[in-house]
Amino acid sequence: MKRYPAYDPIEYQQWQPDPEVMKQYQQTIEQPQVKASVESLGAAGMIQLYKGLLRARLHDIALKRWVRTGVITKAWLGCGEEAVTIGACHALGPDDVVGPMIRNAAATFERGIPIAESFRSYLATGDGITQGRDLHFGDLAHGVVAPISHVGDLVPVCAGFALSFQLQKEPRVALTWVGDGSTRTGAVHEGLSLASSRSLPLIVIIEDNAVALGTRRDDRLGNSLSNMAASYDSVGIECDGNHVLEVHAAVTKAREVCLEGKGPVIILARTFRFGGHATHDEAEARALFKPQEFKDWALRDPIGCFEEWLLGQGELLAVDPRPALQEWEQQVIEEVEKAAEDSLQSRKNSIPDAAAMLGDVFAG
Ligand SMILES: Cc1ncc(C[n+]2csc(CCOP(=O)(O)OP(=O)(O)O)c2C)c(N)n1
Ligand SMILES: [Mg+2]
């Protein structure tokens, strides 16, 4: 894939596959559950995963460019964490529901919402889904619940969706992501307690990037996240959050468990974010971890590793991988650029209607 010196973290710019990391990557793929994911995904699924990962990265780069050039003031990005979102979305059924955090913006477009909607929400255009009211958007027609800025609150909301699926005897699951820091909120506890007591078809992915704002996880949680599933008497799965196929396998398994009436499932996905809480504190975020930690995590770039693996999968893809990957990448570049341009046009042509701002707003 192309690297972007102006926007990529420095460790990504000269990215080269590391033999030891790639050996582990391959070993993970040989695990039966992951192998089953590879078989069920086939060539079409691999292309979707690859394009999805690139879309997520390029979406964030486009936002970063807008921050640097003064189009917007701030963006909440997930560079390095893309596989946690993409692997999960592609393991779901068409009628399942997802509740993304703002950093899982890619979930919106992997579920079929046009990528321009995400850009429009950042630009607060009148023709966007919230008509310029809010950056947090979803669309239930695509099974996407809008993110909630109060961290952890999507867990009880998604438990509610799961409860309705159970009551209506529908074979559907609800999935949401929660940061490692946010696992300590009352809302997460309440949602998981309900889900556990009613065996709800709820999947909660803990996106453990080892940091919450300016606080490292090991300063406050140690490794207690591994015990969470047991403490809710629920099934727990751990996976490498940088390995898109392992995330896919984990969510596939979790979905099966939920549909057997044995939910909820808590997936602990370990990953690392290159960048700060948002674009304003990237320098502070750099100071939280040792330079070597950045280097080690960079070797496990979820896109670089998956691409490197795909380069050896000519038989599976049934094409010459290198030119094919370049072509798929080019398609995504054009798709993201067009979406960004369209949304900038929306900003020119569709100013939100101030008089309508309080419509469809509800206060509890
Ligand atoms: C209920 C609540 N408390 C505090 C905040 C402020 N806040 C926003 S993000 C964040 C840290 C979240 O860390 P984590 O859950 O690990 O997610 P990450 O940003 O690392 O993905 C905090 C404290 C908030 N949005 N909501
Ligand atoms: Mg975190």
C-alpha cells in the first residue's frame, strides 16, 4: 500500500514486513477457527477486508488533512486499530446491529452507509444524516446505531437491541465496541449485567489500546480485563486486534454462541493506536509510551501484515496478487477522494437550517 509521509506515523512510512511477526501472523491463520474464517471468506471476502482496512485508514488520513488545512478543528481517529472494526463488521449477518464508537467510523461504511456521510457529519452539512446537528451519526436502515459521546453508554443500548431480538425470537445479534478505559463505567456494568442475566445475543468487543485519554492502562487496570468475561459469567474470547482474520474468527464464534442463546460474549482485542485521543494531543500521546513500543506495534500494522499475507495468496485470490492489490487500493483511493470532494460540495451548497435544529431532538 502507499504510505503517506505527511500523515502516516513515522514508523509506518518505511514499513517492511518483519519475518518474525509474519511467522506469527501465519501461525494464527493456521488455528482451526481462523482457517475456517479464511475458507468461508474466500477471495471475495478477502477483497472486502482489504478494501475495508484501506478505506478506514484513508478516511482517517482525509480527516487529518482537513485538520491540518483548517477545514475542521479536530478528528477522532483510529490509525492502527482498523482491524478491530473491519474484521468484526464482516463477520456479522445483514440483519445484525452494530453500535460503533466514533473511532470505529469505518463500521458505518462497512455496513453500507456511504462514506461521504461520515465526512458530512464532520462538516455538519445540512444534507447530512443529522442535518448538521451532530458528529455522531448512524442509520438503522443499515443496522448502525449512532455512537454516543458518553463512553460505555452503547453497551446498555445494544443490550436493549439484543433483548428485543431475543423477545421477538429473531436470529440477530447486537455488537458494540468499548475502549479499555470505558470498561470501568457504570453503564458498561449495567449493560453487561442485564445481558448476562438474560443470556442476550450481545457481543462486546473491548478495544484494548492500552490507553484512555492521557492514562496508560497499566497505571490503572493491569491485566484485569482478561477476567471480565468470567466476572459476568459470560463467554470470553481474546484475540490479536491487529489481525483482521483473527478478529473475524472471534466475532464469528461469538455470533454462533449468541445465536445458541448463550450470550453475551466479551471479546478482548489487543491493539494500539498511533495518534492521540484526537488530533489535538498526538504529541502528548507519544510521550505516554516508549519509542520501542511504537516500533514494535508498527511492525504489526494491521494493513501491512494482511497485505503481505495476501501477496502470497495467489491461489486463493485466483489472480496475480500484486497488481490486483494495487488496483483494489486505487479503487479505494478514488472512492474516498470522491466522498471527500462530494462532502466539501455539500458544505458549500447545504448549510444547516438553524430554524430546524431543534426538530427531532428529544430531552429525557
Ligand atoms: C462517561 C464519560 N466519561 C468521560 C468521558 C471523556 N472521555 C472521552 S474518551 C475518554 C477515554 C476513553 O478511553 P478508552 O475507553 O480506553 O477508549 P479509547 O479512546 O482509548 O479508544 C474519556 C475519559 C466521556 N466521553 N464519557
Ligand atoms: Mg483505550
